[in-house]
Amino acid sequence: MISFKPPEVRAASSKTPSAGSNSSSSSIVAAEKAFSFISKGWREVRSSADADLQLLKNRANSFKNLADRELENFLHSASKSPFSVPTITASATLNHPLPAEIDFVRKIQPKLSEFRRAYSSPDFKLYPRPQIKINLSAIKNAIVAEVEDEEEENERVSFRSWRRVRYKEREREEGQFREFWEPIRAFKSRLRELEHKSSSEFFEGIKNSEFVEKFKSSLKSIYRDPNDSKEVPPFDVPELLACLVRQSSPFLDQLGIDKGISDKIVESLCSKRKSQLLQRSVPAGESSIVESENISDELDLRIASVLQSTGHCYEGGFWSDFAKHDVSEKKRHVAIVTTASLPWMTGTAVNPLFRAAYLAKSAKQNVTLLVPWLCRSDQELVYPNNLTFSSPEEQESYIRSWLEERVGFKADFKISFYPGKFSKARRSIIPAGDTTKLIPSKDADIAILEEPEHLNWYHHGKRWTDKFNHVVGIVHTNYLEYIKREKNGALQAFLVKHINNLVSRAYCDKVLRLSAATQNLPKSEICNVHGVNPKFLKIGEKVAAEKERGQPSFSKGAYFLGKMVWAKGYRELIDLLAKRKKDLDGFNLDVYGNGEDAHDVQSTAKRLNLNLQFMKGRDHADDSLHGYKIFINPSVSDVLCTATAEALAMGKFVVCADHPSNEFFSAFPNCLTYKTPEDFIEKVKQAMANEPQPLTPEQRYNLSWEAATQRFMEYSELDKVLNNASLGDSRRSGKMAITKSGSMPDLAEMVDGGLAFAHYCFTGNEFLRLCTGAIPGTRDYDKQHSKDLHLLPPQVENPVYGW
């Protein structure tokens, strides 16, 4: 039992410094809090109980009032039309039995008068009101005053006895009118049964009616259950044909069927499918076909939705190789492979070098530049001024010093060498052995192939796309234009065209063409991703500053610079000057260049008595060339002439042919293009009579390597790759959120793999290699290469078993 002390006692005891004073005071405080909590609970219970009792009272009063009105109406109608029961004899009763209603009225009539008297009495009560009260204050006093258990028990007993007495009194009062209410209850129950029976028959008829079934079916067509939307219908015949034609485009392209024809067939088949979907309700799995506008995307989404609904998972094809570089590392690796190296001043030696420097400048990725290493005998044939190197380290030092003099910063990238041999017939360097082996697997992440067709003509090794995660090819040269100039050029150009298509499709994920003058290769886009040496931009700024000060900028006339071979524009130049010699009376042109056709070009010009002065080739940034005002370049074999870009950067006039290779330069005001020989004469006279305009900051930026690197990152999708973004595997169309499955079977990839395997088998045969113009012994590197580059001996790297 809990005992509570008066406040005075608690106060006195709290002042007593005893050992148990703290514990007793804390128990008293806890008891007070408990009592306060119980009191608050009882008050809430009492208020809730009062509210419930008041609600019961209100409902009882409303029911009593309703019963009073009904009974008054009933008695009033009985008084106006009293029941009169005629006297019926026994014989009549035997012949005609009384109806049940008359018998009911006879039974109830003697009670009506008595009921009216009792009901009209002021002491009449249908349900006596119970007087039940809960005295919470008494309970509170009992707890505070420590009431004995016996008194509480007596109170509970007295309450139960009072409740029994009131219950008996209520039963006695209700029993007086039980006989009167019984027939009325029976009558109401029969009415309820009749009402329930009629309503059930009505709704049963509606349920079985044909109208309701049609209405339900129309509602189902309007509202589609989300679970039903997961059911994706299978492919139909037009879809299967469209998918087959689109995936077979690589194979059809090799047969000479243009890709545009395949796309038109696919579009026609998909348009038929779309028209069928618009004529009926569109399932959720096919909604993207109607919403999407791109035929390729909508077909991909359709395939992905079907594969997703079936749970199919494609594990890879026969040609797949999944042992690639792990991209989980923070820094990615970029390998740039090119076909030439300094000191050979050609586009494929200079431009990849600048590209490596500016890609490494961002410090977002590690960059490695792979250049060919030539034996001393080949160096003497290729490098100018009898310049040779005894080791790769010596040539690397030369390359880095040349680069740093021009870019103005120290480029942090790695330079590696691969074995190469020079082909006199093709005037180019051919790789010897498998170049992919020289790149460690840990660095095989992103590959940039400068001239991918050239690198892979005789490539006998691992497929680039199997070893690297992303492979980008950059086309520098229009080989078909050069080959057409040779003997049986048309036939050779036909074969080279299809070989270029094969190697581009089989070994690259993306191909960038510097201009429309190149062959239209698969997976290719046109974008100028080359810039000019910063040194030329500084020369242009110097010329503009001199012009502002009023100083003469140019003291010389026109010049032409390029490798002295007929295909580099020398034939077009001599033809133009020979046909319009009289119109250019007094016009002199200085020509700078070295090359295999130097003797023939000079003798031809001398025979035609042309005003051409030939000089040895030199760097375009040489001081002796700064005074020229006009650069003439009639070449139509170039893809994107680097010398033209350099001349524009130096603020000179450029007179060039209206050709796709010069499309990028035609946007500059100092670039004068011509279409006919007459137009050429007019443009030359215009340039001689006027001064070139200084370049604007925007024009200088467009010529820079910073802008070229930005364009390259965008068009090659390298920015997405470096940010670990998916390359076209995820596409959305409108509200469609189905992801294109990266694991679905791709017939195009199978065709590419098959072409790569066929090319591998073809290049593995030495006889077939020699028949197509390969250099003997270039399938594998030789002993001299292994010695210079510190590689394994050829017999160890490529052993021949059984000998």
C-alpha cells in the first residue's frame, strides 16, 4: 500500500540530515507525480464518459419523439375510421373463414384504449433513465486519506446491488408493453424481408443483362491495369525484317550497297509498324515506337523491351574478348599511335605530337605517344639533311626539344617506339609485327589511331577494340586520290576502298575525318581536329601589331611550300600557270620543297618557261618566309593542308581551290577560293592589290590547338568515356525510360568480328601479303628491331614449332 505524507511532514523530513532522507523525499515526489497522472487520467475518462452518456440521451430522446409521432398518427387514424367488425354467425364462419388481417385487428382492438390511457399519462416512460454517476473526487479522497480496503469493497457491493435493482425495475416496466409491441415488430420484419427480396431480384437482373457486360468491357478498355502493361507482345514480321536489315548493313556495305538504302528499307518497315500501332491501343512496351522520332532509337528500345520482358541475357559472341583495362582507376590512359615521326616533317608526325602534348596538358589522363622506329638504313631514306639516330632515346630527346620550343611548356607524356619499315613504293612507313603487344594491358584503355587504315592494312595481331575500351581513328590522307594517279589506279582504288572500309569497321569504335575530301568510312564524322603551331599565331600577332604602328608587314609577293611530289599540288600549279601565262605577266612565284619528283617538276617548269624559282624546303616558321603576303596552294589531294592553316595564322592571304579540303578555311576573310583558271587569276590579282585583314581573337582561337583539342574531345566522345559515361547504351525517348540493353545480341558486332577474323587470317599468309604490296618480312619484326628496341628475339616472340 502506498502512503502519502502531509506537506508539513514532507517539509520537515526533507530538512532532517539523515541517511534515508534523500530516498524518502524522492519517493514522495514520485508518489505525487503518480497521483497527478492518475487524477488527470480520471478527469479525461469522466469527461469522455459524460460525453458518451449525453450522446446516448440525445439518441434516446430522438427515438422517443419519433415513436410518439408515429403512435399519435396511428391512434388518430383509428379514431377517425374505427374498426367495425360485423356480426358473423357460426355458419358464415364455417362457409367463409375470416381473413388474417381482420383477425389481427380483433386481437389488437381491446388493447388500444388501454394503451392510449397509459401512453397519455405523464408518468409514462419508454426507457427509464439510469442514474449512474462516477464520483472521481471520492476516489481521489479515498487515495489521499488512505481508505481501507474493506470500505472500498462495501462500496463496490452496494453499487452492484443498486445496479441489479434498477435492472429488475426496467424489466418490469418494459414487460407491461411487450404484448403490444410484438405484432408491430413482426410487421416491420416482414416489410424488410420484402424489400430485401425485391432489391436482390432487381440487381440480379441488372447483373445478368448484356448492357452491363458491354459497359464493363468498355471500362476495362479505358483503364488498363499496370500489371497488364508488363506484357510486351513479341516481334512481328516487319520488325524482324527491319532488325535484320539494319544489323546486316556492315555486310551489305562490303557488297557495295550504300548504307542510305539500308536505312530507307528500315524506315519503311518501321513506318508500317507505327501505322499499325496508331490504329489500335498501344501496349506500354511499344509506346516508345510511336513517341520516338529516330528510327534507330525506337527499334533499339523495342528490342530492349522485348528482351527485358523475356529475361534474356546475352553473354557475348564468338569474337568477344572481355579482358580489358579496368576503368575503376582514377586516371585513365590514352595511347596515340601514328605512322610517322620527327624529324620527318609530315602531317602524321607533327599533328599527333601536338595532340599528345595538349591532351596531357589537362592532367586528367596519362598519355602515351607511339611512333615508328626505323633502322639506320631507312632513316637515311626518310629523314632530311642526313639526320639519323643511334637509339630511340636520342630520337625522343630530339622530339621533346623540338616540341617544347614551339608550345612553350613542358609536355608530360610518354613516348614509345614500335618497329617500322619504310616502303619506297608507297612512300610511307609500315608497322612491323603486332603493335598492340607493345602497350601493356594495364595501360590499354583508350586508343587513338592516326590514319587507322594505314596502320591496319597489314596488321596481323590482336584486334584493337578487343584490347582497348574505346578506339578512335583519325583519317589524315585521301589515299584513293593518290592511288588513282598510279598505273591501274581505278582497280587499285576499288580494292583499297573496300579494305579501308573493312579495317575501319573492324578496328575502330569511332572515326573522325578531317574534311569531306576523305573516303566516307563507316562510323565516321567530319571534324577538323587539328590546330596550328602556337609559333605561327605569335607571328600573326606580330604582323598585326606592325600594321597598327603603320609599318610595312609584307615585302615579298607569293610563294608555295610543300613536299615536291606531283600529288602535292605541283601538277595543278604548273597547269594553271601554263594556261594563263599571259594573264600573269610579271608574276613570280617562289617554290620551297624537297621530294622524289623534284627533278621532274623543275624540268617541266623550265621547259614551259614559267616564272617559278625553286628553293630547298624549310620550316614554314622560318624567318625568310615571314615577308611573303600570299600563299598559293592549288592542291586538291590534301585532306586538310597544314601549310594553309599556318599561312592564315601568320596573317597572310591564301589562294586555294574551292574544294572540300579547304571548307574549314573558307570561313576566314583572308582565304580566297577559286573554281576555274580564270577565277584563279582574278583571286591572285585581288590579293596582290590589297592587304590582308588582321585575325580577330575568335579566329585565332579557332586555329589554335586548344580549340582543336576541345573539338576532338567532343566529336570522338572521349569526354564521355573519360567521365565513365555510357556510349549510346542508354537512350530515352519522350516519356520512355527503358534502357537499351547492353547485353543484347548485336549482328553488326558479329559481322565486325567476322571481318576482323578474316583479315587476321589473310594477313597471316606471307604470300597474300606480298601480292597486295606488303614489305617482305613485316608480319613480324626482325633482329635489328629487337636489338634497337630491347624486344624479345623474333624466334622467341613468334616461335616456329617443328623446326
